[in-house]
Amino acid sequence: MANPVEKPNTCAFDPWLTLSLGFVLVVTLSAALAPWLSPYATGGLQEKRLLEAPSWAHWMGTDGLGRDLFTRILYGARVSMSVGLGSGIIALVIGTAYGLMSGFKGGHLDRFMMRIVDVFYGLPDLLIFILLSLLFGRNIAGLLVALGLVSWVRFARLTRGQVLQAKEFLFVEGARAIGASKRRILLRHILPNILGPIIVTLTYSIPAAILAESTVSFIGLGINDPYSDWGTSWGTLAQDGWRAMRTYPHVILFPAAAIFFTILAFNTLGNMLRDRLDPKTR
């Protein structure tokens, strides 16, 4: 008798998923606990310790003003992670609500709403982000609003497409046949069944926001207040290190590594979640 075909175990331990999730949690907790984890004040100047190499006293060295680089990266995580997570949630709420309404209503309203999305989608994201950040101010709130208004179109297009497919499901037709209200069908039957792709898109939106904020800060248009309670973003730290990269490479190495590994962890997490939530890959 032929051996039965073994089904793949989707709950098997995945070291890359665990490592990525662990790194994201460590960075998030470090950002939240920066005032208690940092060994020095965020704006503390030490004139006798300018551009020191990494040592026991300063694990990542010091910058051009003698400030502890490890402390600045901890506080920079607060800015970068707050912008990434906050703008991702803003884009998720706006785009999902927009896509739900467009896909569920259909008809002329759907086509009109999608034309608006097409207009936003055709504009260069970075340019719009720079203009909006200048309009709303170079602060945490301004960057959150600017990035959220740039990123929502991805969620809108994805949600609208998922809703159009979900409307044809048999259980949705059954709920409509027994007289369920449109609101109940949308919130109780359609939305829970399309959350998987939306969550995966959120994991990709967060690193994209971190990279956009770092890019804008690197060219000098982001948050740059070293004496603020929030500190300075990783992009600004990389900009400071760029000027002394050849003679003091540690000043740019550690901020760039923080940006790179955080974005890599979020993207890896998104890939793993996509594979596990997509029934076609099971």
C-alpha cells in the first residue's frame, strides 16, 4: 500500500522568523526604555572625548561633539520606530477604510474613488513626503502625518481588491440571503477574512517608512534636535557620520547598521508572514 502523502507542517519552528521577530522586539523595547538603558544623557557633550573609537566606556565610540554614540542610537530608535509604526498604523486605518468602502459599494463610486487613488499613486512618494513634512513641520507629529498620507494608497488598492473577491464568497452570499445588514456583512464576514494580506502589507510599510524618514533626515530635512527628549533619528546620525567616514568610520557604521538590520528584520518578517498566511503556499 502506498505511503500517505505527508502534509507540510506550517507551525514548524522557523529560525529566521524567530530571529527577525526577536530583533524587532529588542529594537522596540530599546526605543521605549532608552532613558533607562542609555548610560549617558542624549545631549551630553564631552569635549575631551571627541570622535573616540569604541571602548568599554563608549561601546560604539563618540561623535564629533563627544556624545556617546550608543546613547544617540538608542534615542534615535525612538524616532525611527515611532515614525515607522505610527505612520504604518495611520496608513492602515485610512487605506483600509477607503478600500472597504470603495470595493463594497462598487459601481460609479468605486471607479471615482479609484481614480483618486491612481492620482496619488502616480505621484513620487519621496517628493510628496518632503513637501508634506515641510508643510506639517519637522517634528514627530508632522512626519507621522506626512508618511501616513503618502502610504495609505497601497492599503486602499489592496483592500479594495480583496473586498471584490470576498464579495463572491459563498458565506457572504449566504449572509446576504438571510437578510444580514451591509454593515454586518462588511465587518463580520468580509473584513476578518482579508486581514492576512493587510497585516503583511503593514509589515512592509513600516520599514519603508523608516527608510523614507532616514533618507529625508540624511539630506537634512528631517528631525534634528539633539537636545530634545526624543533625540535624533538614525538618518541624521548617518549624515553626521558621512562627513568623517574615512577617518572615523564607526560614526556612520553603527547608525547605518541599525537602519539596515531593522529594515531587513521587518522585510524578513513580512516574507515569512506572507508565506504562512497565503493558503496557496501551504
